Amino acid sequence: MIASLEGIAADLDGVGLDSADAREVAGVAGHGRAVLDEVAEPRLLTGDLWTVNALLERDADVPAISGVLDFDRCLFGAPEADWTIRMARAKDDGRTAFREAHGRLDRSAAVRRSRVYAARHLGAIRPERHRLGRADAVREGYGTMAGLLAGLR
């Protein structure tokens, strides 16, 4: 996770964006790495699993994923660190079946760890927002990151 945060900071530098907050998150995460090390069974996280990146079985009675595409954002970690899981947790609706199939999340996960994960997501989408010319979203991301950092300090 710390290496991922450092890589994100380097990506931000590479596109000319301020990376100070991402570097600070990496530093704070490094100092409190025991919280991250509590993850006893890391899983492969796709980082970008959504409908266009999932292949479905053609003849299945119910939708069943038969393949997954686009692993440029994958890493090993806690399921709650995955973008897809974060988005699935955002609403309590028909995504229940997805959560059941993927495995229930450990609801006792440290708030601190979840803030690090959220900061990682924010940092990772910043270059994409910049590339798409979404200056308002880039600025908004800095504000959101500042709030996460305040909770991590």
C-alpha cells in the first residue's frame, strides 16, 4: 500500500500536479504501518472492476462473471481497499449479491486504514481527471484529500 501511494505521488509529479498530499499520506501510512499490516489475508484487488471490464458467461441462467479485463490498477491487499468494493459499499441495494459472492467485509477494519485506502483512490484518479481536463474535480480532490489527511495526522 505504501509503495502504491509513493507510485501515485510519482505519477502526479509526472503530469505536473502537486503530489505533496499523496507523499504525506505515504509517510503517515509508513509510520503507522502496523494498522496496514493487520490485514492477515491479502486478496488480489482489480482496482477497476465494473461492467465493461467483466466478461459474462453467455449461457448462464443468472449473470456469472467468466473473466476479468484491465488489471493496470491491481494490487494485493484488504478487500476493502479495492475501488469496486468501496463503490459496492456506498449503497445498500441490489449489490448485496455481489458482496455475498465476494465475501463479507470485516466491519471492524480500522478507520485509519480506510482513510489510507480512500486517499489512495483519490490520488489515483487525480491524474485521470487531469488528463480528461476536469480541473474542478482535480481541485475538489485536493480538498477531500486534505480532510482525509487531517483525520490521519
